[in-house]
Amino acid sequence: MNTPALDALTPAWPEDAVEVGRIHEAWGVKGWVRIQSYSSDAEALFASRRWFVKPPEANRPGVASAAAAARPLPPVLKILAVREHGDGIVAQLEGVADRNGAEALRGVRIFVSRALFPKPENDEFYWVDLIGLDVVNREGAALGRVIGLIETGPHSVLRIAPVGVETPKPDEERLVPFVSAYVDAVDLEARRITVDWGLDF
């Protein structure tokens, strides 16, 4: 099996690394891989010639075994080519020359520096920037902290849990649509979102 190559000087893992996708499967017979991007705007994947990577979780569907998830993996993959193909993304990695080498990378998680993300339009935000923000209502009452978002199609929904609770019980979690009708302001510097939402909702 081919081993993805590293530069002589491996760049340090960025402090602002964000997981942006996974290697989904092999593509073709010459070592190309198909990428599962977590965003419809995958510019960050295209902007970097090196992807920081971590092994897949052992219990993730599509990973054959714990041994597969724990296989030796360099911290950085050098990208020779990346392009859109159909409705997805494919990439050629240095040191991966055949299908077997590409299949060995199935499930590998891809990270890039947050600094490579394209600047969002006004009133647009990346999910990664919203997670962890405190949420208060118009009266200044604390509703909790954003622990995630749900994509419903027409809009996203903030998942808000009491501060310090990462896995809230059903009656502890608040779901607030991330739309202007309910969201008054997002202050990234203050790490706060102000919403029109009552404590009894």
C-alpha cells in the first residue's frame, strides 16, 4: 500500500483548525479520492494545498474495524489536484498512486485553518463560529449556549443548552430558528447572540 508523503518540514497543526470534510471513498484506479464536504461552499478545501488529517472514528459507518481507524496516518496530506466532479469533489494526494492506497484512507477526517475560509456575506455566518456562543433574549436573560445547529432546508436551527451541558436532556434543550424574525444580533467579538425568545418557550 502506498503511503501519503510528507514534506521534509511538516507544518504545525493550526490552532484554528476546523474539520471540513472526510475522505469518502476511492475514485477511479489511479489513487484519486472522493471527498465528503461538510459545507455546500467548499472553498476552504480548494484554498489549501495541504490538508491536516486525523484517523476516522473506529465506530463510524464505513470504517471496517478499529484497526482500520487506528492505522498509521501522517498529520498532513499534500494535495496535487482537487476539483469539482459532478455534485461532489475529488482529489489527488501525493504518495497515493492506486485504488488500494485511496481505499486505505476511507473515513479520514480533513481539517483546514479557519483563516482559509472565504469571508461570509453580511448577515451570513459559519456554523463553527456560532457554536459556543452565549444566547440571551431581549431582556438580557440567559438562554444557554449554542452546542450545534440543525439544517432543516429553508433555514438552520440553533441548538441551545444550559452552559456546561454538552448533551442536554430533551427538556433542557432550546431550538431557536436562525432567522431574522427571532435573531436580533450576532456579536462574534462578544461571543453573544441576542434573540426574541422567552424563557418559557
